[in-house]
Amino acid sequence: MTNSAPKTMKKTERIVGQIGAGRGPNSQGMVGQKSLDFRASGKRLLNQLRPERLKILAIFIAAIASVTFAAIGPRVLGRATDIVFAGAIGKQLPSGMTKEQVIDMARARGEEQIADLLTGVDMVPGQGIDFTQLGGVLLLVLGLYAASSLLGFVQGYLLTGVVQNTLRRMRNDVEEKLNRMPLAYFDRQPRGELLSRVTNDLDNVSQTLQQTMAQLLNALLTIVAVFAMMIWLSWTLALITLVTIPVSMAVAGIVMKRSQTRFIDQWRRTGALNAQVEEAFTGHSLIKVFGRQNEVQARFDEENEELFQASFGAQFLSNLIMPIMMFIGNLNYVIIAVLGGLRVASGTMSLGDVQAFIQYSRQFTQPVTQVASMANLLQSGVASAERVFELLDADEEISDEQNARVADDPCGRVSFESVSFRYVEDTPLIDDLSLTVEPGQTVAIVGPTGAGKTTLVNLVMRFYELNGGRITLDGQDIAEMQREDLRSRIGMVLQDTWLFEGTIRENIAYGRLDATEDEILEAARATFVDRFVHSLPDGYDTVVDDEGANISAGEKQLITIARAFLANPALLILDEATSSVDTRTELLLQHAMAALRTERTSFVIAHRLSTIRDADLILVMEDGAIVEQGTHEELIAKGEAYATLYNAQFTGPRNGEPVALGAAAAGAQ
């Protein structure tokens, strides 16, 4: 294992150690605690559609026309039923008589119900079905439904473009937001939880908009159009049908209220599970080494069970809407069928009108049911949207001042003037630190874990803002400089290497994108990358990824050092940059980094103190303060903190007593 193993091992042990506590890493007990402001979040989600308002207007027009044609269809089709029914009745009656004569004859025989029925039938005695008229009506119905379907296709096409354009903008907003976020935000957020917001939640928003916009719009328009047609046919039956709306909405409201918090819980549990899986897979090799598979599996089972319970509760409650609404709709259908049949028998409505009305009642209750059944999808989508909005609303990195100056060509003089910093408001880390580093000096920073070594160089990069004091670069306050310009003058090589998916050549060129091939090769030779590249089948065209599975950890580190070499920075930061290489390679790298540090100010965070003996200045930090500073010889001669750290690395147990654990641990860190 490499020297980065202790850091990752502690992280993995922290994860598995939390299994018994029932909390994921960084979970902070937030799952399912915050209530959803459905109205505000839903309104904000709709506001995301504003740039597409012209297309949305076209969608509305197409939807209105499509629904109107579809609503007229049953009324015209009822006319076809009347033609068939009138022809069937008329053919059975003697010709040569009028309709009135047939009705009077029936009443004279005491057949009042038949007479009333014939009153509502537009028939000619002795004449059968008028197929010419019937054909014209059927062609009209076919044209209406064809036009409705075509407009529905146009509506769907436009809607798909609206939704995908909206999600593309939201994804861009999220990406730009992440680039503006301070490093402190990522320190607080589990990576899996953040990825869940960017992927799962955005996908869920896309699915919600795609399904609900079309269905909800068509459903609402259908309710209006169908109810208008029902009023036209029979206002009394229409009022009876209208009673189903408040009943349906009341039922939907009760169910939505109960399932709302469960959907919030569902998506938060999804994020927590993603965080647990991501961390477990990242430390998969160490989990195997320490035999913690059972503990990690138990933690996964626990998170998975909690997600199951939250999802089951949300889906079960919301899915109750559909069967309840169907029951209410069927009751309405039965009532309309009975009352309509009585009206046909009494002659107050034609058979075709009753048929059309029954069809309208079905069309009326169906969109009402759809609107209610979409409650679960809407709640789920808005819950996901709120999680995305929480990310978009998070505090950003303090913006550069409008008059932020572009740094002149820096010499590398860095000065800390009464600098104070803390991660947590009530827990000071660095307090009143002052230090000046002259151009070209190499400054080594040593000390125990948590002393503030890495924090110190992160402050130089402006990854965090100071709580007090200031840091200057060649006399310029870095808080008044543009971050992009400041960081472009600084090269940084970390203990944890990072390579993107691409060739070795592309990863080196990442340090300076306009570098020539000769400059890339020069950087590779200077940092001994060239030495191992030629042993690879594709040489510099070998493709690696962030995991670097096809090259060793030491070779990955060499590539990152070559990247920094190519950038040619004025200020160089090396955070235990040689911890992942073997002793022989480390010696070579020390020569390479000595050349790299020439005429540059360098900050070197070192664990192995033997590697920084030649530093111009060594700082010993404890609890955020510099307790000693000087050259290697000066500090050894003093025989205090540095000497204790240095000697602990080379001194074995004395008289059966182990070396002081604190000193040894401090030296190792």
C-alpha cells in the first residue's frame, strides 16, 4: 500500500464505525426532517420555463384545438347513432304516414312510453337507414379525430423540446454553480449526496415535467371542453356530474397531504444511500484488506431498508388515489346511465345524445382521475426540484471585487499578516499568524495532523476566506486579486493525485493547454515520466482515467508533477508530493523538483522530514501556530519540537520502551 493508505483507511474505518449509530457519513441527521414548500418550489420550477414561453403558447394553442376537436367528436358520433336508430325504427313502421300520425296512433292504443320514445326520434316511417348521411357524419368524425391526433403530435414534439431545453439550462446552472461554490461547501457535502442531486433529482424533474405538463394541460382543457358539451346536451345531468369534482379533489388533497413528507424522505434517503455506496466503492480495496465487507453490507442493508420504507409509504399512499377516483367515476357513470335511459324513454333526449353524454361523463371523470393520480409524480418531481434549488441557493464563493486587479508578473514574495482562520465559528484553527517568505525560498511546513499545514497553503490559493488579517503576493492583497489570475500563477501537486480520462499527453498538457509537443516532452523528461511511458504499449497516447488503473500510484504522481512543471508557476505548492513513489524514484523526483523550484517560491508540506533538509526555511506548526522556524541545522541544534519529530523517525525503542506515540505519529503525518 502507498502512504496515502492511512488517510483513506481512517476514512473507511469512520464509515464502518458509524454503522451502529445508524447514520451515514456527513448525514447530520437531515434525512426527512425538512418540510417541502410545495407551492413555492412548484412556482419556481414553472419559472424555469419562462424562456420557452413562445413555444409554450404554441403548445397551448395546439392543445386547445386538439381537445376541442376531440370533444366535438362524441357529439357528432351521437348524431350517427341517431341516424342508425331512426332508420331501424322507421323501417319497421308503415310508409305513407307521418311521424305525428304514428305517435297519435300509439297514444290511442295506450302505448304512452312508446309514443314518448318516438317523440325524441327523428325518423320517417317506412324509410330505413340513410347511409349517405351516415357516411358523411362518420367521415366528419374521422376528420375530427385525425386532426386532434395530429395536433397532439405537434404538441408532444414542442413539449419535448421545451422540457429538454429547460433541463439543459438547469444542468448548466448547476454546473456553473458548482464552479462558483467555495471549497467549504464540498467539505460539508457527501459526494454521493451531491451527485444524486445533479443526476437523479434532475432526471426526476425532467420526467415530471415531460409527463405532467402534457397530461395536466390536456386534462384541464378536457374537463373544461367536455363540461361545456355536457351543459349543451343537458345542464341538469351536467350538474350531477360536476359533484364528482369537489369529492375527487377532497380525496386527492387528503392523500397528497399524507404522502408529501414521504416523498421528501424518499429522495433524501436516495441521496444518503448514494453517498454510502460511493464511499464504500471508493474504499473498496481497503474494505477488503480489513475484512469489513459484512459491516459495509450491513450499513448498505440498513440504508436500503430505510429507502424501501420511505419509497413504499410514498408510492402506496399516492397510488390510493387512482382506485378511489375510479370508484367515484364509476358511481357517476351508473347514475348518468340510469337517468339518461329514463330521459330517452320519456323522449326528452335522443339516444345519440345520451350516448354522447355517457361518453362525455367518462371523458370528464378520466382527466379528473388523471389530475389526482398525478399528485404522486408532481410531489416527487417538486421534491427533487427543491433539492436542486437548495444547491442553486447555497452560498457562493465571495465574488471578486469589480476593481479586482490582475496580478503583475509576480516574483513570489508571500506575506502572512496577522492571519486568523477557522472552519467552525467557535473553533479557532489559525490565530494571529505572521510570516514572510522571500522570492525563491523553499519553505517546508511540518507538524502533527490537524496543525493547519494544508490549511495554510489553501489560504494562499484563496480556497477559503480569512477571518482576520491578510495575505499578500508581492505586496498585493490576494483578496483584491482575481482568483483565476491568482491561481494561474500557482502550481500545486497534492498527495491525492487526480487524472482525468484521456491520454498521458493530454493529462500533462492540462497544466498549460497551449503547450507545444516539445514542451510537453521536456516536462515529461524533467520529471522522469518519459522513463516509464516508453514501456507502455501506446506510449504517450496511453489512455488513463481518474482511477489510473493501468499505471501505478507512483507513475500517476509523476504525471501530476510533470503537469505542474509544464505550467511553469511563480509559486509552487507541494503537499507530500512524493509519498506515493518508491525511494529510488523519490530521489530522482527530489532532483526534478529542485530544478522546478529554482527561482520560485515553494511551500512543501512534508511527512518524511528527511526530504526537506535542504529547505531554506522550515516551519513547525502546532494548533494553527508556528512554534518553531529555521533551517534544518538550526532546529536540530535547538533540540526542541522539530528535533523531537526528526529523531522519532530514526530512533527505535529504548530500554524496552516504545518511542513516544505522539511524537512518532506527528512525524508520520
